[in-house]
Amino acid sequence: LRKYMFSTRAGGVVFALFLLQDEKAAKVMDELLPSPNNRAWKKWKTTVLDITKRRGDFDSVIFEWDDGTWTDREKRTLISLFQDALDAHGAFKKHL
């Protein structure tokens, strides 16, 4: 039995979604990670669900979301969340 530790709950949830590969990923994400109802979290959630569904890669997505309409606070939130997702995806690729 392996134990994985992530610095945030968001990272742990992304890792779990890659493991599950389930069509109910959105429901699982909502149960494990209730997210605030704001634009940054919605963008992150949509992107993560898309990438995990197609078993894609986060490397190119990290800054593709920045279309110039985000506030500084939203940018900080998204950068942090996408970094957590990138770390979780790296752990998934490395250990599985």
C-alpha cells in the first residue's frame, strides 16, 4: 500500500481523478473539494475535468488561461491551483 502526500487538498483531488478515470469525475470533485462559486475556481475545475477525462497533460495549460481579463487575485489563485494540479499529475505519471 502506497501513501501519497500533497501540499493541498486540490492536488490530492486531481491525483484521485487521474486514478479514477470515471465519468462521474465532476461529482467526485464536488464531494471531495467543495469550491467557491467564483470565476477562477470554475475555470480551474473545468480545465482539470477536461484534462483528467482525456488523460492529458497540464504542462501547456498552466498559462493558457490568461486572456488578460483576470484580476491579480484571480491570477494568483489560478497559478496556485494549476501548480497543485501539475504537481499531482507529475506524481501520477511518476509513480503509476
